[in-house]
Amino acid sequence: MYFDGYGYHGTSFEQIYRCYPASFIEKPQIESGDKIIMPPSALDRLASLHIDYPMLFELRNEAAERVSHCGVLEFIAEEGMIYMPYWMMENMLLQEGDIVKVKNVTLPKGTYVKLQPHTKDFLDISNPKAILETTLRNFSCLTTGDSIMVAYNNKKYYIDIIETKPDNAISIIETDCEVDFAPPLDYKEPEKPIAPVSAGKAPVAAEENPAETEPKFNPFSGTGRRLDGKPLNYQPPAVSSSSGSKDKKPDVPNIKSKSSTASSSESDARQSQGKLVFGSNANRTKETGKAKEAKPEPPKEKEEPKFQPFTGKKYSLRG
């Protein structure tokens, strides 16, 4: 059976229309919900059928194999045309004037829905739950896989419907439905902090041993000076301050027999003059020993005779 040349047949409503966005009819309010505008002939046919209210429809784009569900707001469109929210056309991959198949359906009341915002900005709203409840009052049904649009504070937020119960498409009119949120699509888990290096572990290789870099104290490494101000004929060898000085022994200069003889003769001459020499001479110990031996001892004072008892002459009683 056909109605006015359009394919209304049987006991159900099923028709093919060309779809256009709501901007073509100057009805921007339908962008905040999921309701479409149909022609008056559709109302006449639906009124003659025994259908369940509220009226719910299945929208199918057979070219892209996309399916969604919606309600109806008004029956004022031109014949053969329907007007629908633009976000719904994007979900179904429809362009202006594309063919869409409309069929009336009965959906179960929803008990559970899981939503996933596209961005974290939606969760930054002061009260996202209240905004979502207000927005969903303009919706009559939800379909798994759709992306609905929530408008708030001159900004549009898109939310994916990733799960619905008890079916893939549910009615949310006059029902208590549990709502759950999944992490936003752009959410990133915070990076775990790097564990600090424990005190028992060795320091970083870049840190050098401070004992190797700091100069070490080398005793008796200075130059000798004479008390009389005259220059020394002997110059002590330079002491190396490399990192291996701790393990290496200082080099002892090889003094030839002639220089040793000359130095000994000079020291004897100095000792005879009663002068002392300080410095890092290798024969310092021997010279100081000789100086001690050559130094004249101060004259001892005469000790007064002490009283010694019983030290006189012996006398015999016999006479």
C-alpha cells in the first residue's frame, strides 16, 4: 500500500528521504539534541499505525553502512526531505542531499551507559554531571558507537558512547540510567618519577675522585736557606705532584763522588767556622751528626769536694 506516491506500506513505517542540516530550515535548537524534522505526510501515516510512543526511528546510511537512532521534533519539512542535526550527519557520514532510510522502531529503556569525552576540557567544567543531565534531556535515545555533542559556554564538547545496556540502542526517556565515564581520548598517564640514586651506589662516573684532583701535602719539599744569607751550591730536585705520588717514592738524586767530596769538604769548612746549614741536602743527617761531634763541649765547672765519711786514715789501737 502506498500513501500519496510515497512508499508507506505494511504495518510499519519505512521511508527513504534526502537529508539536510538544520541550518537549511533555520532551526538551530535541534543541534542540541537528537530529534529530526519530518514532512507532514509522515505524521499521517504514523497516526494510522499502532506504534509505540514516544516515536523513535532508525536512521540507516546503506552506502557507508552506518546506523543511528533518533526521535522526531516536528512534521513541517518539505515532502521527500528531512532535517537533522549536523553532528548526526557527521556520525553517519552523510552529506547535504544524501539518501537516508528512516524506519520506526521500539527501543528498550536504558539502565547503563558509558561515555568517553574527546578532550580533558569537559572534565574541567565546574559541574560536568549537571551539564550532561541538562543536555541529555533533549535526547530520546542513545546508540553505541555514536558521538553526541554537548554545547556549553559557547564551546562544543564531543562525547563518544562506547557502551549501552541492555542493548546497543536504548531509550533514555523517563528512565533511571547509570552513567559511567571512561578516560578522555587525549588523557595521558603521568610519568613515573625517576628513583633517586641510593647512597650505597657508586657516584656518577663523571664525578672524579677528589683525592686525585686536590694537591697533596709533601713535607720537606721546600728549598734550603742558609742563615748567613749566602746562596746554596746544591739545588734540591723538583717533587712531582701527580696522582701517583702517593704510591711512588721520591727520586733520590745521584750525586757523583766529586760533588759529594766537594760538599763534604765545604761542610767541614763551615763546621770549622761554627756555622749551621738548613736545607734538603741528602747528606743532611750525616753533616748534622758531624757538626754535633765537632762542636766543642762547654768546660765543666769544678765540683767542690763533698763530705765523705770514713775516708780518713786508718789508725790501729795497738799503736
